[in-house]
Amino acid sequence: MNAVLNGQEDILQKLLDLLNEKGIDYCVIGGLAVNAYVEPGVSLDLDLVVVAEAVDDLLKAVEKIFEIKRFPHRINLSSTKSDLRIRLQTDPRYQAFIPRASIKEVMGYKMKVAGVEDVLRGKIWAYSDKQGRKSKRQKDLADIFRLVEAYPHLMDLLPESLRNKEI
């Protein structure tokens, strides 16, 4: 994965190590989390949520490694040494995902990943955000259906508007 990310340094592993060293509870959500449950697709994004009270500690710990940009419901971390785009979600809805997460191997990395039902919920929220880019929303929709195809019981969690939707 580091090769795909054009990494001069393994920024993803550095971040995972830092989270573990600091004892910061977290979970991966988004496309990389989908990859933990279905056949992997390439993504340059790492979406994650950390325990709300640890956000400032994490940012202080990474300020020498990453450029930090704040937005209303997320904080973006980036490095000139990798194409990896890290999005730290600060939307409080995601906090409930953390205690239900478990360690999974994703693209050769061990990381704490949200449960499959929570990954689906997050993808539904992302798809439902009408302010998001259309191309991003289509990717979220495809991820929703990838999960439902692999885990048919998840169909019950879909809003009615998505149950019979064609891609």
C-alpha cells in the first residue's frame, strides 16, 4: 500500500504506531474500513475517528509530521512524503463506533476498524450528504452495495430510498 501512496515514508504506519503509543482509542471508517470486509479497492484516503477528548493530544503529537487543516466536521492531515489523505472525522455521530471496533488487517496493516454495520452507517451518512462531490457520493454508494452484497443482512439497515436503487 505504501507504494500505491507514493510514500517516501510509511505515513500510515507512523500514524498507527503513534495512536498505539499514545493509547488513543480510534477506529478506521470509510473506504479502508470497507476493504476490511470486502475485496479491497484502492483508496488514497484514511478516514478515522478518535475518542473526542484525545483529538487535541493527537494533533499536538502529529504537528511535526503532518500539515493540519481544520474544517467544520473533520480535520485533514497530509504529508509531502506520501499521497495518503487522512481525514479525522469530528462529527460526534462517529464516536459510538469506537467501542464496537476490532483489529483487522487491511492492505497489510493491522488497524482498529469499525464494525461492518457501523461502516455501512458511515457510508450511508456520507452518501446522504448532498453537499459532497457527486463522484465521491457515487463511490460511497458503490461501497454501500459492495457491503450489502457481501453481508445480505445489512439490507435491513438501508433507508428505503436505497433499497431498490440501481447503480
